Amino acid sequence: MGTSASGFGIVRAMAPRLSPASRQAVVFDVLGTLVDQAGSLRDEVAEAAGVAVTDAAPIVEAWLGHVARQERAIVDGERPFVPGRVLDLEALRWLADGGLLPSAAVERLTSASERLRPWPDTVGALDRLSRDVTVMGLSNADRRTLAGLSGNRGLRWHQVLSAQDAGTYKPAAALYATAVAAAPSDAGTPIMVAAHAWDLRAAAAAGMRTAYVPRPGGDAPVPGDSFDIHAADLRELHGRLTAGE
């Protein structure tokens, strides 16, 4: 498929070029890729619970771990689908019941995901990309959280899709299928952008092209992973996409 890079077998795509009138569909993961989920939640927990950020770190790790286990149970058919806000509330109550979080902090923290900080290059990159490509989001976050990130943090996209639209969570194929089905008909094969190699593997299996952008706390590629683009940041990704890769 082209030239390998970074020792991971990451390659450039050989897909046909689009016509000049076409706009490529670029689908972004949101949590961790466009926003600093873990770092933002550490600050939220520290403020809500009155603890140091270092003390908030294991609380956030437990919170996100609990949510991830419940998402996996939903993907595996072990429990019915519920949106991310419900999973966050379950996790926060579990932490409070275990004495790891003050009960008074739970209510404030249920909306914390609506205030996650974008990475420094995110807002400007989305604005620039939106002039040249169709910018889409695809996230395990619920619709309310995504609306909050758009309104509170200035994230802009032409369309954003939530796990609620498919009734399941990544890495279930059905969620990626919603993005493929929603992309403009003349956009060619959508390209999924993520800081999580597991996300890109699932997207590739669902027929999408893939672009890896590293972020702190993301899931790095391993030997044997093969993604179409490997960009150091969103500025480089923009340049490579507009160059026709």
C-alpha cells in the first residue's frame, strides 16, 4: 500500500484521488483525540472534591475504567445500551459509595465531560480543515456532551455522530457504519482520525481509511499496525490531506 513509517508498518493510502469538486470526509474521534479527557477530568475532580490534582488522578482512572468496562459489556450484549451520561453517573455514584469521592461532588461532575479542554491545536485545525474537507465527529460520548463541547469549547464540525445514533459503543462495527453511511455520497471512503490505535483498527475493519495522530494518554500503534496516514499533529494532518493523501 505504499511507504512504511515509524517502524509500525504505517503506510500511505493508494485510494483513488477525488475529483476537484469533491470534499473528502474526515471523521474525528473526540475523547482523547480532540479533547484532553483525562487531564480535564482530573482538574474537575480536584475542584469538585477539594483535593490536589495528583490525588484526583487515581479517582479519574477508576472513573474512566468503570465506564470502559460498562461500554464493553454493552458491546458484548451483556447489558442494554444507555448513553454515556448514565455511565458517568453510575461510575461517580460507585466512587462515592466506595468513599473515593464526596457525595456532594457527584452532581457537578456528571456534566464535567461537557467542559473537556481541547488540545492546543484542535480548534484552529478544525476551522482550517472545514474549509477543505467535510469534518465529522464520531464519539462514544452522548449527544448532550457533544453539544456542550461544541458550545462551550468551540469545537466545530459539519456533522457529529454519537454512540446514541447506533445504540452501541466503539469498537462495535455498527458505530463506524453510521459514519460511513452519513458521509456525503461523493466524498469517497471516509478517513477516521484518532489517537487510539484500537479505534483505528476497528475503523479499518469497518472499511474506513485511517489516520493516527499521537496524543498524551492515547493508545499508540504496535508493530503490525498499518494505518494510511501517521501525522505528528493536526496541522500536519491538514497538510497531508489537502495534498491528496
